[in-house]
Amino acid sequence: MAGGLIVCSLYIALNYTNPYFTVLGLSHLSAGIFGMLVNFGLQISISLATAPPPREIQDMVDDLRLLVGEMYEGVTDRRPRPGAPAPAAGAASTSQA
């Protein structure tokens, strides 16, 4: 995001101080287009260059995306989550509707 902001600010400053400086005929009011392109390029290149997050973080994000009603209805995956306490032996499972 900082890269896009820098490019956008630089184009605004250059075009504002010298109105004859334009790229593709765009004024300083349209500088966000250049910042957006740089931002997308940086996001893609950084995400390809870095390692993916650990599986427990990916599971946590997936759990955040569940709607409240979907947490309990039609759950087929009964595997315990990493770090979750194990159920006591002989304990009955409870479900919430």
C-alpha cells in the first residue's frame, strides 16, 4: 500500500508543479490509477515471494468466515482443532442448534 501511495503522491506533485507532465494525458486528479497498478503489482509479487501462513492460522481464518448458523448445522468435520483440549473419556458430545 505504501508503494502505491508513494507513486500516486509523486505523480500528483510532478503534474501539479508542471502541468505539461502527463502520462497518457492523465492529470493529477487521475493519479490514483498509477498507485493502484503499483499496489496490485507489489501485492502479487510479495505474496508469491513469501511462504504461506501456517495451517493453524489458515484454519483460524476459515473459522472466522463461518456464519453463526453454519457452525453447528451440517458439520461433517469432527476433527479437533490444534490446541483444543481433548474430550474426556466417556463424555457425551453436545451440540447446539
